[in-house]
Amino acid sequence: MKNKLDCIIVDDDPMSIAILKSLIQKTDFLTLSAQFTSAIEAANFLRKETIDLIYLDVEMPEMTGLELLSTLVKKPQVILTTSNSKYALDAFDYDVTDYLLKPIENYARFLKASNKAKENSMKGIGVLHDQNTGMDRYLFVKVDSLLVKIEYDSVLWVEAYGDYVKIYTNEKMYLVYTTLRTVEKELPTTEFMRVHRSYIIKLDKIENIDQGNLQIRDKIIPVSNTYKTKLMERIHTL
């Protein structure tokens, strides 16, 4: 468990950056690694560096904050910063940790959002590596007081369930105290994909797809408009 979260600020407004820097400096579990006034610059940085948390503005020229999120293969935790409350719904669709309305003047509200990120980082999912292949082919999840090994090949889908997730496999369902976002960060993006704010699926387990849903075994899983185009790009069609 990390004592500090490495974070970056992505915002095209210098005043907003100054306010966020001040708030981060007051918070002993946060370390500011970099700041960017361009989402494109931030995307280039994130391709090379690993950080824990982004304070991300939504409305920026050239590339918006939400467009930046859609380009990331492995997503850090994200706290959206916006002057428009309409983006609260996008916060759910993109499964961000929280969102802050500008101007961000209330330290207590900033701290509440940042504490969510800290708590998420403490929740128990960890990956073990296959020493023969060098690839992550399984993960261990904490179920009650046990660490249980789950093979990637056995996973069918993962479903958000309040403060828990349900991991459905060929054999059984595991109820794990963590977030869907934490699970998403650990699963290989070559095999798994989020298709809805509440669902991650294993691509090779899909049996059929219609306009707004897909089927795995007897389960009908909704596909949101946010992810539909990307899903169709990932599957092989004639």
C-alpha cells in the first residue's frame, strides 16, 4: 500500500492550476508530479509515466478531458474538475473517482474527493506474475479473509455491486470489496473491455451482440453508447 498518491493536474486555466496546487500541497498523502495546460501533452506524459491520480479539467481546446480518458490504456484514478454540473453524468459513465465543481474553494470538498482516491488505492486487488511467460495470467482477490486466485481465462464478466464487485467465472461468482475501476486497471486490455459503467466483459466470451446489449452465457449485459463504437472496433466482423 502506498503512503502517498502521485498526481498530476491537467487544466488550461492557470488560476485553476494554482488553486489545485495549493490544495494538493496542504494534503500530506498527495505528491504533485506534473501539471499540464494541454490534454495532448498529458496524454504523451501518461504513455511513458505511471501516476495514481489525475485532477482533470473537462473543457479544453484540441482535446477535452473526456477525450483524453478515452485514449488511456491503463487509467489512473481521475477526479474531474469542471464549471458545468452537466458533466456529473459523464463522471459515472467514465467511472471517475469523483468530480469537483469550479471554482474549487472548499478544502473539505477537495479532501473528501481525494480521500476517495486514497481509499480506492487501499482496496485489495493485487496481481501476481507468471514467471515462465512474464505475463499476468491470473490475479489474487481478497474474499472474506482469504486471497483467492482467479485465472484470467476463467473470467466471464465483472459487475459493479455497490461498494463491491461481482467477478463471474466459469466455476462461480466471487464478491470482492473493491471498485470496478480498480479491477479494470489490473485486467489486460487485450482481453477485457468495459462496455458500461457497471460492466467489464471478456471479449472472447461474447456470444452475440444487438443494438444495445451483448450476451455471455445466459446473461444479457447492456452496452452504453460511450463504449459501443470502441467495442465494435475490437471484435472481428464480416
